[in-house]
Amino acid sequence: MAEDGSDKTVYLHGELHLNIIEARNLPNMDVVTGHIRRCVTFDACRKDNNTSVNTKLRSGGRKIITSDPYVKVSVPQATVARTRVLKNARNPKWDEHFIIPLAHALLHLEFQVKDDDVFGADVLGTVKIPAEKIAAGDPISGWFPMESSRKKDTELHLDMKFIPCEKNPLYRHGIAGDPEHRGVRNTYFPVRKGSQVTLYQDAHVRPECNMPEIELDGGKVFRHDSCWEDICYAISEAHHMIYIVGWSVFHKIKLIREPTRPLPRGGDLTLGELLKYKSEEGVRVLLMVWDDKTSHSKFFINTAGVMGTHDEETRKFFKHSSVTCVLSPRYGSSKLSFFKQQVVGTAFTHHQKCVLVDTQASGNNRKVTSFIGGLDLCDGRYDTPEHRLFHDLDNVFKDDVHQPNFPAGTKAPRQPWHDLHCKIDGPAAYDVLLNFEQRWKKATKWREFALLAKKMAQWQDDALIKIERISWIVSPTYPVPKHGDYTIVPEDDPLLHVSKEDHPDNWHVQIFRSIDSGSLKGFPKTVDVCEAQNLITAKSLVIDKSIQTAYIQVIRSAQHFIYIENQYFIGSSYAWPSYKDAGADNLIPMELALKITSKIRAGERFAVYVVIPMWPEGAPASATVQEILYWQSQTMEAMYSVIAREIKAMQIDAHPQDYLNFYCLGKREELPAEINQSPADGVVSDSQKFNRFMIYVHAKGMIVDDEYVIVGSANINQRSLAGSKDTEIAMGSYQPHHTWAAKKRHPHGQIYGYRMSLWAEHLGMLDECYKDPEALECVKRVNEVAEDNWKRYTANEFTELQGHLLKYPLHIDVDGKVGSLPGYENFPDIGGKIIGAHSATLPDILTT
């Protein structure tokens, strides 16, 4: 359907249910390419082999005559869907279904039929459907003539229906308030009932932190549990299995440094020695660590690598032990081109952080327990809610003072580390185990490169314990597919439940991932099974991007407020003021902005709080960090501009920061008497002189309405949310008896307690108004504390802060424009523009 002058730009915010059925009479491939192929194959005439539907992601043998078509669905500056490629088809039949979340302003939705060719993808024809017609919500179905096609009778058969958010019944209540208890829809793993969740802030909480008593419903009090201490106990008490996945795992760290209870067996050992100790007891210990291609330990070449993950060091430590340590490169799928495989393998990482152990179940049985979140078991991560800068460096932080912002030998504070993590007991823990097994089977398929060639290794599947064969380990039954070799996710099994559904502290838990078929073994190879398992097919790749799906659905379902902590905040680049084609297409920032605007239109209060680091890790004046900061400020302005326009349209007396605010964390601390400030011992940084430094926010979590929580390894950026870039894992969970729907009021369950505990850490105390985060009074009080703390933090004279929360140092005007805060264009002490700067040399895929 051609665009005409009557088409107008419309904001589509909702879900597009799309079926790309078939095309007919496609033009032949490029004449030059055809001549080359004829010369090579001496075969100018073959029949079209794709007149019927082929569900394989890669259709059969190469027949040389015509195009290899696929369909790309686009909005301005973003691709929202791709079909698989069908080889040699003039009349291809895809019959693929998509559920596409949209939060875009567009004139029309564009469908490009392209020829996937070794010489590049040629456009065979284009169909444009007016956004105004889609927004009406009526079914759109039929054959649509293609523009820009070499043949006049070329057509594309489509069927679609758009459901706007305001008309979707799923978004009229929170995910936790769903009467059907189906959790986030259209994901690989279903919601699991009968579970238990423990939520952690930072690696450890010690009594000296003086965390406040937070009262919960039912006369209970929130428990401030200690993550690394619990992990150490779980490892020490494992009988059969200890599986660890990490972006980085460092054998030299100690998990328990300030014990709050008697040490378990081996609790005084380093992580590496503890794992060897358990392996010698007969426990199966498997480590799967991301293989940083820039680190090497071969042929007398030793390099630490750009990211300093200690992967080679850890591999060497376990080399002659009974611990199996596999370094897993981020291989691109073999179905990608050679060039794209190299890009994926070099630019992206395995970023999941998981610990899986067997733990005590009821009676004499054992069960699987998983720990997931943002904490890697490596150096620099141990910290407590006090976030010490100078104290206990010679004991608690001995050999573990992490400070990547200054040259070696510079006197500077340690970089404090704030993170979120969790423990899962119950059926969802087995989904985390399934993720490990799928990745393990892929990672152990090949040995490392031999001297001249890649040697095929014996499969190491036998390293994985078959828990279903051990009668005293509770385990699910995994169905076997009738056709093909792929994993079938088991249904929810009450035998795995660790809590009864009527118990007031029962949890429902769901596992989400960002991962593709290049990083695991077990995804189906036919499009019909992929659709049944809620997996996305894009050309020849199979993708699970359920973390982004979860964020979108949870934000759309939010009713009162959203609280986010994340290491990065980049997305919705299609709406940025500049560089709209940067490729950071994830919807999270725009979904937050549109949630706020929908509440403004409805005359209801809503608030979004976002805590991010003062700057991404690394020297803030470096080109990489400056570009990330620039993308971040572009993201903020895109959000604030949308909110400001809605405020003006509704003619209300308000500022965008009445609804949306960004914060960072910092600390000022007096030097202990024993620390010498004399420059004779080396260069003294300004951060040391002024007794201050940022607290690095590495957390990846979101709390919605005090009833739903997401915690995992995924940042809010394109790398983490695309599904085809960094591999990630997260969980979303809620307590069904502590929801707005169940209580008919503000719930005060564990998630409320967790949010209040985090706010107590950041704000230094708990004000009564913090119980209602959506209220304007609360927003203004938090901003008041954060602005005062920023002034104290930047003052030359030392003053302690109230907690750690700082206003993010950018100025937001009434129109939503983001600029430098007057007097604070650069970061204190260390330099670098706070608003960031675009780099003309760095590839966008690295920094988005």
C-alpha cells in the first residue's frame, strides 16, 4: 500500500499481532550475481523449490537460480522484526507470527522484502501500512502491492491487529495482581509457583551497618540477609553439585570476611581452595566463565585482558584439579556470516552470574537452589551498605581494593560497590539449572583452537549430573520431543514446590533471559516450535529476549511507582534528539515515559526513580565513557521531552521532575589516623584530598508498586536487552498474598521491605513519606535530600552526607531539555564532561 499525502504521524503504544504469510512474483536476484553464479555452477536453469511452507530456519541445499528472501519490519530508525530466510524462492511462504511491542511515533510501518545474498541484502520490494490505519485497531489483512519492485505484480500477504495499551486488559492491574497468575506472558519459562526468594543488597550486611527495623504485614520484620555468606554456606553444605556461571570468577577472593555466624567448613578458605576442597569430597564442581578474547596465557604470552576478568588465571588455578573450569567464548551463531561471527565474538560477552547447588529439602531429600543477580564472584565486589572508602583496607579489603579510575601508585579511595542479588528455592531454580545445562553443552562442544586446527572434543555432557537418576534429589520430568533435538521446558510440578500456595510468604517466580542459539544447545530448529516456545526467529538466529519482554510488560502494568537501580540507562534511541540511528532500540526508557504520560492524562500520580552510577566504570574523560554518558543524557532528554509535552497539553502546573528523577550514589569519609597523606609516598588524588568518591552502582533491578521485583544480570542498554548480544539472566517475582489486589491497599510484604531497606541505605533514614513513593511529597523529600547531599559532596570542606543518594548532576528545564548543571560541567576531582560527548571513532555497538 503506497503512502499518500493523507498519512499522518501517530504514536503507537501497544502490541502488534502480526502474521507475515507469503509473497508472490518476487523479482529475480541481482543480474550480476546471477551471472557470476551461472559461471561458477554452469547451471542457468533450476526450478523454484519453495512453493510450500518450509518451517526450517535454514531451508535445504543450495539451488542456484533466484533470490533468498526474508522480510524486515521497520519503524523509523529501528527494526522490530525479521523473518527467517527462505532459499531460492520466488513465491516464499513464511507464515510466521510475531507479537511486537511498540512505543514509537511513526508515519507508517514498513515491510521490506530483501534478498539475503553473499554480496549484500538487496531490497526486492517495500510495503508501507499507514500508522493511522494500524492505530484504529481493526484487523488488517490481505495482499499488498510492493513499491520499488522490479516487477509490477509483486505482492506481500500480511495479517495484523494492533492492541493499544489502554485497551489491553492485562495492563489494568499489576503483573502480581493477575487473577490468572500467569506472570509475564509470551516467555520461554513460565511463572513457577510454590517458591521462596531471598533478596540481597550488596555482598554483605554486617551488624555495624545499623540497618533499621522495617515492619511488614503480619507482624513480621524484614531480614537483612548476607549474600556471599549465604553462598559460602550453600557451597560448603553441597553434597552433589556446585555449578558456577560468571562474567568473571576469581579464585583468590574470600566470600566471608566479617562473619555474622559461625564459619561453615571451609569458610576461611579462598573461593578457589573451597571449590577444590568440595571437589575432593566427591562433589561435582563445574565452572563456566566468559572467555575474554583479549586475555591470553599461551606460548609464553600473558596478557590480563581489557576487562581484567582473571579468566586465564582462574583456568590455570583449576587446571590440574578435579574442578572442571571451562572458558566459554561468546561465539556468534554458525548461521551468521563469518564477519558477523567475529563481531559478536569480539564485541559481546557472557554476562550471566549464577551459582547452583544442591541443598537440604524436606525429609532426607535434596533440592536445587540458585543464586542469580549482579554480583560476580570476583575482586572488587565485596562491600556492605556503609560503602567504606578508607577504613579496613588492611584487613577486610586486603588485596581487594578495586580502583580502576587512577593510575597504579596513585593515592585514592577504594571504589565502593553497590549491587543486588537473590536466592531462589523451588521450581524456578530448576529453570536456572536448565539454562546452565543448555549453555554447558554448547560451551564444551569444541576444544580451544589447537596449534593448526580446531579439534573436535569428546562431548562433556557426562560432566553434568543427571539429577533425575538420583532418587533423593527432587527433580522435574523433562519431556522428550517426538521430532527433532530440542529442549522442552517442563510444566510447573507441585513436587518441586517449597511453599504451599496458601502460605502468606509464598512466592511466584519466573526466569527471563537474553540469549541466542549461538550461546546454547537446545533451541528448536523449526519456526513452528520456536513460536510455540515464545522464541523469536530473526533470519537464521533463534533469540530469547524475555528480559526486555518482562521489563515492558511490568512497566505497562505498573499502577503507582517504579524504582530502578541499574549500571547503565540507555535506550529508545529512535526518539533521541540526536543520533537517532545509534541502534539502542530497546523500549525501556520510552515505556517509562509513556507510563508517566498516561497517568498525567488520567489525572493520577505516578513516580519513577532511577539510580545509576555517577559515571560508567573507567576514566570518565575517556572516549568510551564519554560516549556512554552522551547516550545516557540523550535517553534522559527523550524521556523528559515526552513528559514535558504532556504536562503542557494537559495544562497542569508541574515540572517533569515531579514524575521522573535520576540519582547517583557517593560517599564522604574521614581518613583513619594511620593513613599518611604525604605526597612523598606517591601522587595523591583530589578524591583522596577531599575524602570522597562515587559508589559504583552495578545493580540491575526494578521494584514496581512494592509488589513485583526484577533482579538479574541485565543492564538497561542494547547489549543486555537485544538477546543477540550479551547473554543475561534475570528473575521476576512476587508474593501473591502481598499485592494491591490481595490487600486492597499498599502491600507491606518482602518486596516492600527490600525497597525500604535500599532506601534506608541510600537516604540514611526512613521518613514516613517514603511509604508512599508515588506521592509528590515523597518525590520532593527524596529530591531535597539528594540535592543537599550533592552540595555536601562537592563542597571543599568535609561534611558527612545523609546516606549516599545524590542528585544526578544534570539540569532539566521545564521543556524537558537536559543540560549541564551550572557550575558542575565536569565530574568533581576526576574530570570528564557529565553530559558526555559523542565519539566519531567508536563503533556504536560497543557503547550502546
